[in-house]
Amino acid sequence: MNTSATQANTGHIASWYAATANDKTVRPTLDGPIEADVCIIGAGFTGISAALDLAEKGMSVVVLEAERIGFGASGRNGGQIVNGYSRDFDTLERRFGPDTARKLALMSREGGDIIRARIAKHGIECDLRDGGFFAAFTTKQMRDFETIKKSCESYGIDGMEMVGKGDVGTYVNSHRYVGGMIDKRGGHIHPLNLVLGEARAAEAFGARIFENSRAVGVDLSGKQPVVTTSGGSVVSRYLLVCGNAYLGNVLPRITERMMPVSSQVMVTETLDTKLLDRMLPADYCVEDANYVLDYYRRTSDNRLLYGGGIGYGGQDPANLTGIIRPNMIKTFPELANTRIDFAWSGNFALTLTRIPHVGKLSDTVYFSHGDSGHGVTTTHLLGKILGEAVAGHADRFDIWASLPSLPFPGGRAFRVPLTALGAWWYGLRDRFGV
């Protein structure tokens, strides 16, 4: 593994993203007491999305980040713009009723639109490419895609097309797939450069971002929330809690409803452009349809970024490439002798319902977490919605806050083994095509 990222971008994990970050500026650590209209815990996509929205509205904003901007899942993920949520619209309708499902469906593409609009407005260089391909291993998975496509169309959502076996090679040249589905409104980006660019834009509107400033205490007993760090404190009119899987134990009322889950990513050495053109002719990002899925895409400097695997509870495997490298070689046998230059792991927040948990701890304290593997787009949507709520427009926030949130069966002691057992069962179903 190449470790140059640690030397090049102190404080971030040794990832390809950190090594190729456009902005390596270290923001100051909070030192002393300050005040703001809004204090935000967490400088990932959710927190920075809210900060930019609120700063543009003219509010004074302070963001507290325990490590570096984009340190968590926002700067470590696969970089895929995947629209929608971790549960399809038919499932949402069964759970929440047709009216709520329709309202959620109307918002499901907005996260990707927000990303593209901000890239254009603020000139963010983050290697945006359009198009996503969902790959099917079995005819059952193809039927599932057809159902999803019809369901989306019933809600007025277009842009998806079925791909038969004979046309798979238009998007990915691998013998593994029997077909798939494309989403023309999908795509891929360099996620760390995206969040860094959004942070810079928020700062241009007056937001103050403090790195290495972990929230160690939150006092909600007074008229205004007070957040303390090891070196200072923030008194604010409103507090937004956006720490997700890296929030820690400062607010157990939030963290008890989510579980950290790790996923692994690796990046190859630089490859011949003709080889990459043959492997991924359309330069779409790809993810397969298995319960524990693989995802991959081409990078701007002609490498293959390949991710997958899962670790409930957030534990890193002893061998970061032990699961995903063999899968990469199954997908592309021509890469059997290819060197891996970067490999890392990162946690995302999973809820029992697989739907984001959004709500309030008081009239002035809002939170959003648990995007459950669909965070790149959903965090941008929910960050904006948090900003709307603080600015007095809470209609969309109230829709999300009304969704039920359930604790994991057995509490913290049993949430990992029980969830892992469920994943094992669905993995068997994938293996046997049922």
C-alpha cells in the first residue's frame, strides 16, 4: 500500500483521495469561547451542506470537526452519485403510506442535483462524470431492476434504462453479468475534493470551520445550546448534529439508533488508458446488485477504484484487500497481477430501518444521521433540509422527522451479531439466485 497520503495530507487516512486532495489547508483549532447563530458538529457532507446553505442565507455559522474536513465517510466513500435511498419506493409506500412515499420520491433525485449545481456555481474541481450502471448477476436481479424502474416511473422519475446481456459490454466488459440497468442521472466524483470545495465555498460566505476540535460536551439545559471542546466552547441559537458514524458518545440519544459499518476501498496502480477504455467504455461508475455489493469506477488519473466488503460494528478487517481484491480479479481477470497502491477502510452509519434518522432533541437542536450506504446524495439533500428548518421552513424536515426510528434488537450488545446473521442469510440468497 502506498502511504504517501499521510505525508501529503496530515490528519487524513492514507487514501488515494487524501493524496490527490486539491486543498490541504489545515483549519484552526477552536481556542476559547465564541458565539454563532448556528453551530454544526461534523464537517462531512451533511454538516458542510447545511453550513453552505445557511451561510448563503446570511447566518453566522461555526462548524466543529473532530479531525479534518471529510475525515469520515464523506472523504472515504466510493465516490458514486447513486440516487434514491437504501430502500425502494415500494418499500417506503408499504411502511409509510402512499402520500409520504410520494413526498420522499420527489426529493430522491435532489441530492445529485444539489451536487451538480454547487460544482457549477462554485467552480469545484472534483472530477464529475455522469452515468451509473447497476450490474445483475442473475435473472432474479434483472427482474428486481425492472420492478424498481417501473416503480420509479410511476413516481415520475425517469433516466433509467434496462440493459440486456448483449449490451453489458457498452458499460463494463466482464463475463460476470447477465444484464443490468443504467441511471443517466447517476455519476461519480472525487468525494473529498467535493466536500473540501463546498467547505471553501461556505467559508467564502463567512462560515468558520474548526478542525481538530472534537465536541466533548453538549449542554442543552440553558436557553441556548453550548458545545464544548478541549480548547473552547460555542454558544449558538441552533445546534445541528451531523457526526454520523464518527459522532462518538457525546449524544447517546442519537448514537443508540445507529451502528457503524465499515466498507473497504482500494485503488490500483496507474493503468494503460486502452485497458481502461476496454474495461469501462462509457466511464460510468458500476455497482452490482448483491446484498453485500461491490462498486468500482475509473479515476481521473487512470486507475481503477474498487470497493466492497462489510464489517458490522465498524471493525476493520486484518487484510484490507483480502475480500475485494479477489472480487476485482473475478470481475477483471486481466488485473490479476496489478499492483494495489492504496487501500483503506471507512465507516458509515446504518439504521435498523435503513432509512436516515432525522429529528430534534429540542426546539433548537436538530440532527440527521444513518444514511445507510446512500450517503453521497442523501447527505446533501438532508443538509440542505436542516438549513431550511433552521431558517424557518420546516415542511420537508417534518416529513423526515415523522418517519419511525427503531432501536436495534438486543441493544448494543447484540446489534452486530444479529445484523451479521441477517447479512449472511441475504448473502446466501444472492449466491443461489433466490
